[in-house]
Amino acid sequence: MLEYTCSKAPCSHRSSDEDSHRIFPDVCRLSRSNHKLQSSSRSISTCWAKDSISSGITIKDGDELVSPKKKFSLGFFSTPEGSKNRYLAIWYVDFPTLKIWVANRDVPIMDNSGVLSITSNGNLILTDDSNRTIWSTTVVNHNAKNPKAQILDSGNLIITDSDILWQSFDYPTDTMVPGVKLGFDSKRNLNWSLTSWKSDDDPSLGDDVYFMDHRGSKEIYIKTKNKITFRLGPWNGILFSGNPSMKIYDDLKFVYANEKTFGYYTFGYIGNEVLSRLVMHPNGVLERHGYSVKSKTWSSYWSGPKDNCDFYSLCGPNSICDMANPKFCTCLKGYQVIDPMKWQHRVFSKGCKRVVKMLCHSGEGFLSLKGVKLPDITNATIDYKSNNSIELCRSICMKNCSCTAYSTADASDNKQKGCLYWYGDLIDIKKFGFGGQELFLRLPASEIEKYQEKNKNTKGMIIAIIACASGTTLFLLGLLLVITIKWRRNKKEKENIGIMQPASLNFDNEQNPNWKDVHNIFKLSVIASATNNFSDDNKIGQGGFGSVYKGKMEDGVNIAVKRLFKVDGQGIHEKMFMNEAALIAKCQHKNLVRLLGCCIEGEERMLIFEFMQNGSLDAMIFGENRLKLEWKICEEIILGISKALLYLHQDSRFKIIHRDIKAGNVLLDEAMNPKITDFGTARLFGSDQIEDCTRIKIGTHGYMSPEYAMNGIFSPKSDVFSFGVLLLEIISGKKVLSSFCNLQESNLLELVRIVWRLYNEEKTSELINNCLIDTYSTPQALRFIEIGLLCVQEEAVDRPDMSIVVQMLNKENLTVPESNRPGFCERSGVHNKKKNPSTSKSIPCSTNMVTFTTKDAR
């Protein structure tokens, strides 16, 4: 048999670093060998070029191609960890877990027999030990002379034979790096889009696609299961109007092309090379990641959809979505709600219609809407190339009776040129706090006059306010001095309390959360009126630091008001109020309760939240409503809570430890979607921070992890412990404690002890909540119990991260590891042994500062 062999270096020649597109012949010694390969009966080449292969040379599983400057590698990998599934992929040399391209994403090789070779006609082909073609390129009708495949420093895998015959950049998977395009080329029959992985450890085609519309508008969207979920907004020559933050990328340049037969968007770097990638994640979120050389970490610079207003057409036609608005959605000026009843219940899909019917050429005018994402341009007319001024755009729109709005098409070079014209309904408009573009909305003369009069009154009021404010400036300066002195005196105490004092923060271009981010400040009189002067009839809950009231605003919107107790000698309540307002205002997730605003008057401190129709999870699983429960509902509640914790620990802009996860702090909306609430005790962690310690342990007995309850040490694993307890409560329908810890009575967390015993005795069916008996799945219930026991293990290091928990809950084929003994106290006669009792330790009982909730329905 003939076999290529090499010396220590794979080959004696390689591609020039100066020109990564040139390919040089590789020189290897040709020798005869009767060596028989143990892994395969086939004759294969064991020599490969450092960055390229040519005809007759192959890459087998275990070998890699490495780009000239050692930036990217092409090779084989397995996922999930421990799986036999093998994939051919490209990844960063310095970050091998970050795959930017996968060849055989839908057809894994089931062992390590994969071989990559290049055929005589210039095609790459991936085969297994049965010589079955797993994947191949699509070069056709080419009479190749000397075809070669090379991995470039850009991450692009190319096939050349004088010219480029094929490149991986034309077939992206879920990731864009500089040079990859998003769009299409009709002449070459190419469609460049990103399709998410099926899950974080399954690279097969997922449900989420980031793509460019082939129609005239050439807008960019995300669709999930063929339903549009997000729109990037039209290109204005500098950025997409739905992503104003593109302005801050000084090291990246963006290119957008819009022609008849092709259109695309791509990005590159300016000056020094930077590491940046755009990833379509399996959760439907598109995210831009950048590498910080200073901190040597990858950071998230932008993601979408990021908040409720990012979701496509949330408010229906002819409306605007504003995250600063408690109701999110309002009709455009001159429009009114089509279905007021549904609108009141936050079902906005029907949108709005005109108040006054348009009468063409009857004195209509245009109202300016600044700082918005421009409407969907699917049915709009775009003129990028003309030098029309904004005044000429107005004139052209005015002459067309069907034109409902206009804007500038091109804002590059600080010039307003080109025109965008909309006809019919205006879809998917979002108001930004900064950035955005200006939209000119066509209205009847009567409506224009109405809003101009309002503006005059507003200007007069502003002048009066400024005049009054100038007279109080000295007073405010004096007050500021007093506050500063008091703040310095209390600084040490504040640090000891341990709220909003992260040990180390490392956020590039980010600011720490601030309570001033709360957009809406409500007057005390308004909240008092909404809650019937905080009457007992409106009181729906009480915790360790305040009471919760149901209220109804003048516009009919129901609210929940958390009113903190005034008596507070240590100042803890004030700090918890500031802490909760600051953190929750920055968090946007469908499984976190939404903060509508706050009230600060005198000694009053109140937080105003969206009202949850079905109250607390505590009341649902232990109260009179428990008969409503079904297994599917319980499953969705558990998954929702786990995703919210994953968001707090890993996916949000800040790393947040909640510290008081319990059934009473999970609320249920009318669709039974769970939402975590009560961030008063939450702590902000630095991106690289693992744990922290506090003197004052604030939490709820039974949910607190051993290391936190005994020693004040807390980390993301503390929340994992609490989640595990909550999961077991939901499955069993039993509270975690039958009696509280004291010196005479049981020191055990009663529920956890019982679950552990019955699980070891293989009697888990006895654990299931009676309300679930008719609807639950035995294998799934057992799996959830095993996951719960993993989360409540005694040692924090043994507990899984929330990312692993979410994967195990979602994937039935993912093995759940054996758990060690849970974190409860020992006593004689109690079964404390699992498969590996040697790792168990005794934990003494402790009486710590805890909160006891008397009523938590909200």
C-alpha cells in the first residue's frame, strides 16, 4: 500500500502569510509501507498541509487544517459532550468551542471514521468507513487541473483551481464573521442566511432563521417556525433603523447592497483586526459578540429581540411600541384603537385605525415622529439613489393620495437624501430612548392643528418650569451637600448590608444599573386612588418587608403595588427598594415580572408592577386553586422559571443572583406563564465573579442553600439550590418544611428528606401531587425529580449551572447524572446514604436571619 508520511512538521511548505489566497504545492516524502491502520481498512493519507489539501491528500478525524496565521481550524468535533456524533466544522484556534461553520450539520458521522478529501473535479467530499458520502460541495461542470482546498485566516474554506470554485462563506450556518454575507444572488442561485442550531448541543437545522427578504424592500428579519418575530428596520446608509447602537462600533464597518438581482448585508473591520461574530441562537435571539483584548473575554454588544417592543408588530398596525410606556402600545397620532376591550387586556394585534378619514388635497399635513424604528417597508417605495431633499420627499408624498408617511432613505455623509414612502398601514414602529430616525406621518389638517396647539401649551409650561427652577437652584445645591454628607456616613453600613455593591465589574461600554432607569414615577395620590387608599380589601399579599395591593388605574389597567414598611431602623428597606427598582428596570425577559414604575414621596417607597391574574405559584400549588394544575402546565412553569434564572445568571447584560427564589416569588399571568418577582435581596455580580459573602443573610428558610444559610456564602449555585427545592415542591404539591428548624425538633428540610428517601427506595410514584395523577408522565416526572435532587446537593460545586439544568429539562435524551446527598442536616435513624455516601458531610443547624411570608398571592 502507498502511504504519505511526514517528518515532525506536517509538510515542508505552506501558503504564504502575505497572500492567503495563493496555494503552494505541498512536498512530502513518498514511501512504501505495509502498515495496516487499526481504525479503518481503507488506505488513507496521514499527511496533510498546514492550511490546505490537494487531490490525493485527505484529512481524517483527529487531524486539522489550520489557517496561515493560526486564526481558524478545520476539523472534527463531537456534541453533545460524550456523544459519538462527529461533525466537520470550522472554529477559532484560540476558542475551539466557538464553531462558526458546520458542514454535515444534519447528518453526523456516528464514529470517528470520517475522512475529508478533494476529488479530481474539484469537490470536497466527506465519507465514513463505509465509503458513504456524508456531505459534499457543489462544484459542477468543471474540468479541474489542480484543485485545492484551503482554510483562510478569515475563517473561509475555499476550493481553488486558478479561480475560486466554492467557498464556505456562501453557505453560512448560524454565524456571521467579517466577510460572510446575509442576502441573495439570483444569478448565482445563492441564498445567504443564518439558521440556528436545533439546540445548544445539536447543530442540525433549528427553527430560527435570520434572512433578507428577496422582494423589493430587501429588509432583514428573524423568523421562528416561518413566523416573523423580529425586523431589523430599513438601511439608511449608516445603520439599520432598528439597531441605533450600530453607531458605536468604531472598529467595524457595515456594507449594504440593494440591486435588482442581488442584495446583501455584511460587515468588516476598520484598521486593526477585531474578533466579532453575529450568532443566530436556538432561543430565537440574534446576538453580536465581540472579543475584548483588555479583559480577554467575549462580551455581548447587542441582541435582538431584546425587549417586548422588538417583537414584530406587537402593537398591530398604525401604532407605536414604547418600553417607557407602562402599556407598551399606543395608537399613532390621529388614530384610535380598533378593539378597545382587547386592547385593555393587552391584546394589541388588531391595532388602530384613523380617527378622521383622509380627504386627499384637503389641507393635510405631516406630523414628525422622532427617534423611531421606521415601519416595515415591504409595501413601501424606496429611492436610495436620488438626491431628493426631505422637502421634495414631502412634496411627492403629498401629491399621492395613498401615501401615508415618508422619511429619508439615506443619511450617509451627514446628508438627508433619497426618499421612503409608505402606503396603507404602518407596521412595527418602535420608540427608542436614544437614536432612531424621523418619520413624517400624514394627518388631516384638523388633527395637525390639535397637536400643534398641544405643543404650544407644552412649550409655555416648560418656560414656566424653567423660571421656577432657577429660583430653587441654591436650595437644591444646599440639599445636595446635606445628602452627600449623610451618604458618606452611611457608606460603610451600605457595604455591610451588601446590596448593589458588586465586588468586581467588567462591562465594556456598559453602565451599572441605576434606579433612575425606572422611567415612570407615579404620584402618591394616583396610587392611593388606584388602591382605594390602600384598603384591606385591595391587599393581596404581605412579606417580610412590605405589603402588596391590587390597584386599577384610571385607564382601566390593573396594577400590583408593593408598599414597603416605613419603620426601618437599619435602612435595609430603603436599600432593598433602590436595589429592586434598579435591577428589574434593566432586566427584560418574558419570565420576569415587569416593573411599570415607582412612587417616592416622603417616607413612602412603592414599586408598581404589572398585575398577574393568577396570583402566586405558592397559592396555585398549595392553595384552593391547586385543582387547576395539569402536568403540562407544571412542566411549562418549571421550564419558564429555569429560563428566567438562566437569563439572570448568564444571558442578561448583568450577572444577577436573586437570593430568594421560592413559590411565593413566582407569579402567574392569565396564560399561566411564570414570572419571577421580588428583586429586593438580589445581588449584582461581576462577569468573572464566582461567589460572595455577607454578614446579613436575607432569604426564606427551606430555600436557602447550606453554604448561604450557615456561612453567608452565595453564588449562582445558591439560586440553583432554591430552584431545586421549588421544582420538588411543584412535583409533589408539598411545602419544603413541615416545621421550622430549632434545637428540639427535626433539623431536616422535610420535603427534601422525604424525596431523597423515596427516590433511593424507588418509590417516586408516591411523591407525585395528587392533582397530577391523571395527567403526568412517569418517565418525565422521574427525570424532573432527579434534576431537582441534582440541584439540592449539599456541596455547591456538585450542583449544575442553570444552563445545564435548562438543557436537561428540555432534552429527554440527555443523561441526568447521579446526585450526591442533598443539603440537609443529619440525625440518627435517617436514611442519608446514596450511591456514594463518602462525599457526605454533616451540616449543623443554624438560626439565621430569614423572612417568613404570611401571604403571597398577587
